[in-house]
Amino acid sequence: MHEMTLCAAILDQLEEQARAQNFQHVKQLWLEIGALACVDAEALRFGFGLACRGTLAEGAIVHIEQTPGRGWCSLCQAEIPLNSLLDPCPGCASYGLQITPQADDNRHGNDLAVGGATPRYLTCSMIIEEGLRLSQLRRVVASMAETAVAAGVQIVTGDTKVVPRGSADKLFINTTGIGVIPAGISLGAHRARPGDAILVNGPVGDHGAAIVSARGELALDSTI
Ligand SMILES: [Zn+2]
């Protein structure tokens, strides 16, 4: 759950500002989340409520403003709002858009952090549907590169496969992250104790159910 990584980063920033500006307590917090940031606002709010316990921000009221992403259309010569990296320009339907970097566009959390690891390397395999516009692919790649630089992660290997029209939903990206666990850190389900808070940020078991269903082991007919 990368929202928890973001919560930890927010608390780090608050503590840094508290030292710089000499305040002891945070009563209200305003956060802006960009539409291209892949952050679940409610998961962030819930996670922050837990992460801030015993810190300077305990009990703070969190205000979350969701803002659209922005892109530049070279045909319209205009900045346009974007809700997805695969959206065309609403003015001219062109896909030749450049993403405007935003300060809140930090997609740096990942599963490695949950295991206590510092993310270092990423693989990137792309399954591309025939007909995907090159400009769309360029945007996605540029955005990944930008995010990797911001997170201090290197994309070190990958592969591409092109599949016939209709065999994929434009673009599937498969990544694997490799991180380093610092000495003395040991996280895992075995550390859970009665009374611990458990965060659930999606339907429980849907991934396992989808795999079982796809393998046909249970002969289920479903749309998962
Ligand atoms: Zn346009």
C-alpha cells in the first residue's frame, strides 16, 4: 500500500518544517493529489490517521483536494486538463501531448517499502496492442522515467511484445522491483500481534480469486 509510504514522507516533511519554523503541533493539513499520481485519497486519509499517532500531527484534520493532471497540446498550443495518461486532447483529440510535471506527481511508493526495503531497480515489460499510438507510448515511458528519477530508482531491463488488435487493452505494463533491506529491519506478517491495526485498501482475495478463476480450476463463470 504505497499510500502508507506517502504518509511517512508527509510526516517527515512536517517534522522538518516544524524544526525550521519552530512549531510543535499540526492542527490542519491541506493536501493536493494530482489525478495522474495514482493515489487513493481515502486510503491516504485513513493511513494518515494511523501513521500520525504519537507524532506532532496526531488528531490533525486532513483536507484533500484532488486536482486534474495537466498536459500540453502542441496542436492547440494550450495546456489541457488530463485525468489519465492515455487520454487524448479534449480540444482536437490528438494524442501528441506532453505531460506537465507537477509537484504532487510522486508515484514513488511501492511494495518494496512495505517489506522494509529501499527500492533500487525496476524491470519494465510492455505488452503493446497493435495500433497503439507511438506518442501515447512515448508519454507513458517519459512519465515512468521521470518518476523513476524522482524516486531514485533505475529502470535496468525490460522487454516489449506487440499483440494483435483486440488482444490487449492498449498497453499492459509489468514491472518487478528490486530493493535492499537495511540491516536490522525485519517486516512481515509474522510480526503482527493482537491489537495491531490492519489496513485493507481493496477487496480481500480478489487477486487470488481472479487467478483461480482464470486457471479454470473451479470451473467458475465470472467477470472478475
Ligand atoms: Zn489539442
